[in-house]
Amino acid sequence: MKIRSGNSKLDEFLEGGYSGISSIYGLPTSGKSCLSLMAVLKQLKDEKNVFFFDVKNDFNLSRLEQINGESLQNHLDNLFVLKIKSFTHQQKKVKDLLRIIEKKKFSLIVVDGFNFYYRTLSSSKSDLARKMMNSQLRVLKEISERVPVIITNDVFENFKSGIIQMAGGEIVNHWSNNIIRLDVSETKHITLKRLKPAKEGNFSYKIVEKGIESHI
């Protein structure tokens, strides 16, 4: 099952949209949350339910309405936003999803900032953090067989190599069906590259009031 991204040209690049677990990572200002909000908006406008994990507690309804161009008051009953307090809290709520989706039908689940609390826990208890991340992604993988899941991830710079990496990247890579990297140029244009499954070429865009605008 695939869902639309909210942008027809991006859908074309992604060969139909998002499916399974789609992991998006990149530097701040690369548009990770913007892409997830566009997918959320598409589902809401189709009168479908969305479950949104607000891990970093920065969900912005005003931004969602700005992308839409008008109020979403008539669609808010279909949007379920959960603010996350810690990686332990995130683990419990991810597991609760198995029960929730049995009672209510959802067309999209978003975990915005999936590895945010993982990074903090990993610095002091790396084995526990890895175990918990694997546990959460195992549950999300099971759910994604019925409901597409989008997770956005923070990155860090490896000081030895100078390479920008996703925190917990090897674990996320293992469980994800799609890995999407976002790179920001000096001109503020963003390059979207699908690494898994590997796809030649890229999709270039800039962030605008209505979401994104493709750049040819």
C-alpha cells in the first residue's frame, strides 16, 4: 500500500509515494518535518485518520494550515497528535499502537524526530538505547504492513570522517523499506536522494509557503 506525498512530482520520483517504513533524514532546515506534514495533509483532506508522534514537541498546526492554504478545523477530528516525553515514553506509546490500530483505522503514522531521545540515552546507555530502538522499529515494521509509516531522523557529523550520519542509522536502515536523505545546498535548494531501494538521480526542491516547490 502506498500513500501520496502531497506533491505530484515527488510522487513520480518516489514511484507512487510512501510505503512500508519510510525513513527521512537530513540536517535542520532540510524539510524533514515539512515533507511529513505534506503527507499528513494529503490524508486529512481525503478524510482519513493520521497518528502523529510529536517527539520533539514542536508540531505546528499553523504550518500545516499554511501549507493547506486555509483552516483545517473540519479535519482535526482525524488527526491524533501525541507529545513524547522520553525514549521510554516513546517505546510504550509505539507498542500501544498495535492495540490502537485494531480499534481505529489509520492511513498514516508519522514519528517526527524518531531518534531525538535515542541520542541522549545512547550517550550514557548505548546497549539499552539500541535494544529499545530495535524494539520500536520491530513494532513499526509490523504495523507498516497495514499502515504506511514515516519516520524523520536527526543527524550528526562524524568528527573522524566529517560525514553527516543518522543517529542509530544502521538500525534504522535495517528495518526501513525506504531510506531518503536530504541535503541542503548553499543556495538553500534541497536535494532528495533515495538510498533504499537505491534510485539513480535525485529530486531537488525548495521550501515555500505551500510546502515544497520542485526545482528543475
